[in-house]
Amino acid sequence: MAKITPFKGLRPKKELAAEVATLPYDVVSVAEARVFRKDPYNFYHVTRSEIDLPEGIDVHSQQVYDKAKENLEAMIIDKLLVQDEMPCYYIYELVMDGRSQTGLVCGSSIDDYNSGIVKKHEFTRPEKEQDRINHIIATGAQTGIVFLAYNDCESVQEIIDNWKKAHAPANDFVAPDGIRHIFWVIDDYSKVASITHDFDQHVPCTYIADGHHRAASAARVCHEMRENGYSVDGNESFNYFVTCIFPASQLKIMDYNRLAKDLNGMNTNEFIQALQKDFNVTRTGSNIVKPDEPHEFGMYLEGDWYKLNAKEGTYTSDPIGILDVSILQNNVLDRLLDIKDPRVDKRVDFVGGIRGMDGLQKRVDSGDAVVAFSLYPVSIKQLFDIADSGNVMPPKSTWFEPKLRDGLVVYMI
């Protein structure tokens, strides 16, 4: 069963929360974060601290991690961030385009992560893990929340719903991107104990939706601290990682689309002809193709859109092979474009569905890529089924929106 814990969150002063909160460090570029350099409250000073250092600095240099530590300590000293006096749970509701999802912010057990009670569906990259390890060690904090999902639990949801009705939120603001963020603090000991008990009795597992690298990094830091003798009873803060756990019924996965830098030596006609082995190809011209069903793909190439429908027998029916990301990878990126490992091949790029079809088209029109592919999104059930089977999805299979904001609560280790 899932083991969770309340914690003493480090949180922004109520009147500053909207200014402090930022998008996760890994969905913004250095240039995008640097725009906020002169804003003293912005949490990019901690999560993307290279904005306070000379342009061109190696973002993985020790200077960057030391600067993150310095900036976080300054925010604490200046009381921009204040730590709660007692361990609490936190409710985090996000509203986007009229759709609401509400999660529980808590510490999730590293032992659960190691044993598979916290289930994964992606491989991680060592260099990205090491970046967050260095950041956690330097700051003494986990500054980014790992997004988890679980099968709905009625008793937990009842406590959360009743708390929202009976208590004013600690924070309630609309970010510049139009997403509303509402945050409550559960500081009643009996309710905290009830939630802990209900997870222990009724939630057999949780699933990482977003944040595999953050989770893996926290686990490695925990291992190092245990090896170095810091663990006494196993309940120290570093034995947990900060998560926000959402019921599956409230979540929506968006499409995660692909760009390729070249056609592997083929011209347009040769490429389209090669595609016809595995796909029915229909040119739609200026009519954008956003897939309406599984196994349908959009393709934008040389100013035209095409609809690609995968032919029967060109993919397998197992949980991995039937995914559209697998079909595109196997039958197009690998077979035709010789992109064997999309995790490391620089000839492929990924675009989250939040940027829309226009975002894909602009990347090709600008010359940044030669061809774009739009995909039908993976379902929550597919994600759970694959994680339950112990398998992993192809990289960049899922894009969740809205994104949790960094800085609304920090987990000190």
C-alpha cells in the first residue's frame, strides 16, 4: 500500500504567491526564464539560477547550484518563503479551460519508489538525474513537485472535498497563461491522520505521470544519505519525495508530437512513397490534421498537411506496440529516417500538445525542422496498464496539462 507523509512546507507569503510561482524548470528554456531576472520574487532564481549568472555559463556548473542555494537562503532570510510550524498536507487545484483537477501534495516514500509501489512508465537519462541531484544537495530542498496519479479513492476524495468547502484557500490566483491555481493547507491533525491511514489501507499504488527525473534524483540522494549514515529511523525527510497525487478520473493527457530535422537523404516524393508501405496517405493541403482517433497521424511537409492512417498488420497489439508513439517510432522514425534512439538523437524533437498544431507548423515553416507529425494522445488507462506490466513507454509519450507550479511549496530535506 502507498505510504505518504505530511511535511512542513516552505511556502511564499500569501500576497507574493502569484509572483513567486513559476512553471517547472524543465519546460522553460534559459532564455525564457531570463526574462524574469529582474523580478526579485520569481522562483526561477532558485530553479533556473543561471539567470543570475553571465550568459553562456554551463548550466550544470557548480556555480549554478551554489547560486540556487544562495537565492533560496535569501528568500528564507527575507521571509519571502516561510516554513509551516507543523507537518501538513496540502490541496492543490488547477483550473484550465473550465476543467478542474485537484491533487494532494505530500511526501511519497522513496522505499515505495524503489519497490515499485510508485510505478514508472519512462526511462530516465543519467545527465538529467545528476542535474537534479546536484540541485537537491546544494539547496537542501526538493523544489519541484512530482506529478502522481492513482485510481480514485472515495474516502480520500471526501476529506479533500469537505476541506475545500469549509476552509478558505491559502492561495488563489490566475497565472499569466490563464491557469488558475488554488492551494489549501490541511493543518488539522485528525484529518492529516485520516488521509495517511486511507492511503495506507485503500491505495495499493501510485503512478508517475510527470517528473520521472525528479523522482529518480530524490531516490539517489536518499540512497547516498543512507549510505553516509544520515538515516536513523527511516522517517527523515530525505526518505520521501514531494508529490502531488491526483485521482485518475480528473486527468487528461495531451498529444506529444514529433519533429524531424531531415528526410534521411530522400526527397519529398520518395518519402511519401516510402510511407505508403505502412500508411494510407491523404494530402489535405492547408487543412491542418489533428488526429481524431488512434492510429491516425497528421504530417506537415513542404507547406502541406497529410493524413496518415496506419494499415492493419503494420503494428502489434501488445500494450507497447499498439501505442501511436510506437507505431510512428517503428514505422517512420526508425525504419525510414534511421532515428534509432529518440532519447539521444539530435535529429528528432518533441512538441507538447499545449503548443497546438500551429506550433508544429511554425517550426517547419521556419526551417527548424523538415517534417512534423501530430499524434493522438495516450490514455490514462494505457499509462496505468503499461506501468502495471512493468514495461516503459517510448520517450516523450505523455504530455500533461496544466503544469504544477514550482515555488508554491518547497520540501526541505
